[in-house]
Amino acid sequence: MPKDLAGFAELSTPLVADACVRLGEPLRAAPAGVLPVVDGQRVAGRALPVRHYGSVDVFLEAFTRAEPGDVLVIDNAGRRDEACIGDLAVLEARAAGVAGIAVWGLHRDTPDLVRIGLPVFSYGRHAPGPVRLDPREPDALRSARFGEHEVTPDDVVFGDDDGVLFVATDRAGAVLETALSLFRTEREQARRIEEGRTLREQTRFDAYLAGRAEDPSYTFRRHLRRIGGAIEE
């Protein structure tokens, strides 16, 4: 994991997502269901975008541009009729210094991917590979679509058991710092719950209900910010 992203090691994508909300950053999450091939795999690194057109050559070309710690972000348009990446491409990614792979689509060769150990995130497994060969676009290596989001080398990728997120590189430090603050607050709240102090007590929930009764626009999120809580973001 790149040194400037090492703070993610003790965090999670839910915390990063909450930090984006807290800071007013765009919340750019991969579609639900894009998960690691192996439970517990996680990754953080600069995005290395690529669009797939049916041939592995575009991946090999992307690897010539890879820097150690990059995360290959594959735009396969979310297709469910083919697996666009398998064992050889993943081995080559590892040889190129790539830290992980996020696929908007499917993978195959699952037992081999488990053995290789490089973090791979996808919709799931599928035996057939591509049988098409579509025309390649000029910006095939400059950006990738991932769900409704565009990903470029100016983004970083965070992935774990809860999914994948994309954050602008120049905002990643602030996002991680805020995520760490949220993490510490939530851990302290969890400790207190285990000691017998309910979350309703900690969040002064009675005061929130009273405040909402007086002002229907008074939200729980606003209340939490006022008292220094977390939970929702």
C-alpha cells in the first residue's frame, strides 16, 4: 500500500464513505455487488484505468504504464455474459507491481486467483471469456467507467469486504484523516455500549426528540454534529 495511503490499513470503506459525506466530497462507490474474490482482501492505490473490448492486449498495454501500488480499474460495462480477466492477466498484473484489480464485470479462474493472492474485486465468477472484439476507443487507457462514475489516474481506489470507492487523489489525505476521526469516535461509542451506556444515552436521543418536536427540520445528523457524535457520518 502506498505510504500516503497507509492510513487506510486500520480503516474501512464505510468509514471512507462517511468521511466523504462529512467533507462534502462526491460519494463515488462501485455498484453494490463488486466484492473481493477472497474475503478479507483489501487495497488502496492510484487508479490505473482501462477499458476492455474483448482482448487482453489492452491490459498488457496498461501494465507498461503501471507504477508500483497502482490498482487496475477495468471498465467492462458491467457485463454479465463474459469474464474479462483470469489467472494469466492477474499474474501479469502482479509482475507489473499492480496492487490489486477492480472489475466492473466478472472474473474467472477463481481457484487460481485465490492461490495468486492479488486482491481482485468483481461482480463474481463466470466460466466463459469474451468471444467479441469491439472497436477500441482512443481514450481506452485514460479513463474507465465504473457504474455511474468515471475513474482516471487522478483518483485513488479503496477496496475491502464492503466494496470499492473512488476518491480524488488531492482529497484522499483529508478523507483518510476524517475517516480516522470517525473511527476513533465510533470505537469509543462501541466501548461505552459494551460497558452498559446505551447509544441512546450517548447521543442524547431524548434531547434530539425534544428538539425535533420543537423544530421538525432538526435532523439526527444535525444533532450528532452538535454533540460531536458519529454513526451516520
